[in-house]
Amino acid sequence: MNLTEGPATHLARSESALSPRSAPHGGASHAPQAPYPALPPDHTQAILETTKEVGAVLKASGRPFALVGSVAAYAHGIPVRLQHDTDFALLREDAECVTESLRERGVRIIEPPEDWLVKARAGGEKIDLIFSLAGRPVTPELLARAQILPVDSVHMPVLAPTDLMACRLLALSEHHCDFSPLLPVARGLRERIDWARVRDDTVGVPMAEAFLYLLELLDVLPRRSGTSRS
């Protein structure tokens, strides 16, 4: 259900399904139970449903926002598997208004120890409301560059391809440097990305520069002078 049309059936859905189940016929279960079940191999549709419904609430709030992360890549047409959560960027000063709107629609707000985001849960799905992307504050200019794209049947602002790639590269570090999720995004969006601006935004970031060099070796990007195969 679209949240603008009536009660938040999906968002207010009880999360009791996430708790360990009782044994049949009321008997006690002695098998150890995990607090949450493992995600199914393809969790895409459940995350998309939550994205659409939360996006409808954010649109109704009138505050600027943009879909970011893997779901943003999906909205841009990249066939990624959605597994963990849905992420929205918004201005820090709008956090209280937005979270109150979500509470009214049955979303459970979680205050994490980090000061750059608010976490939430709806219908068992995880939601991140982010004020800082890769250590840089979300700005009105960043949100103004977002593109209106459909996420299934709901249109919403989605982080622009250049900003999406720059933010993903800036998040890389020695402790988090898996390039495999970024390669299909780079290949799929390469003609829509301003790579010169990506290079400017990520200059001096070793993992980002290494990934851009890899793209040259793979002929995803034109090779700059002095770049050659070893």
C-alpha cells in the first residue's frame, strides 16, 4: 500500500515474525533460535516495498531527500541484489521533522550511537536516514542534483550517478575495499558519470584511486597518459 493512501499496513506490520517461533502444539522448543532469521537469497522485493513506502512519507514531508546506496544503483538500472537495507540522504536539520513523520506511519525509530544517521525498521526491513555520506555532510546542493526516477511504481529523488560513484569510492578504506560491488555500477553508469569530477572528489584517497586505475586497465575508462598494462 502506498502510505499516502491509508493506514500503514506494511510499515506497521508486527515484527513478531522475526522472533523465534514456538514449537508446534504449544510445546517448548529446545533448539537454539537466532534473534532474526537469515535473509533469503534474494531480498530485493521486500527492500523495494519498504523503499517505496518510506519514500512516499518523505515526499509528503516536503523536505529534500535522495535515495542513496545500493537501492539508488538499482533505480538507475543496475541489476544489483538488494540484501541489507535502504538508505536515504537528508539534511541534518530536517531529521526531527522526518523521523516524526515516519513514527506517525508506524516506523520504529532507533537512535544509534553514531551522530551521522538515524536507523529505523519497518515491516522487518532496515532503513538508514543519513546526514553525512563518506564523512561529508549532506548538502542542499547534493540533494538538488538528485534525479527523479521510478522505484517500481513510486517516483522519488535518487542520488545522481556522479555523486553516487564518488560517495561509494570515498567510503572505501583499508578495512573495507571490496571492489566487486562497484564494478557493475561503474560499467552500467559510465556514460552518465562525470569521471573528471569523480577524480577531483577522490584525489588522495588511495583505494578510490586504485579503483579508478583498475577501471582504466579493464577499458571501462579511457586510459590517461602514462597508464599501460604491466
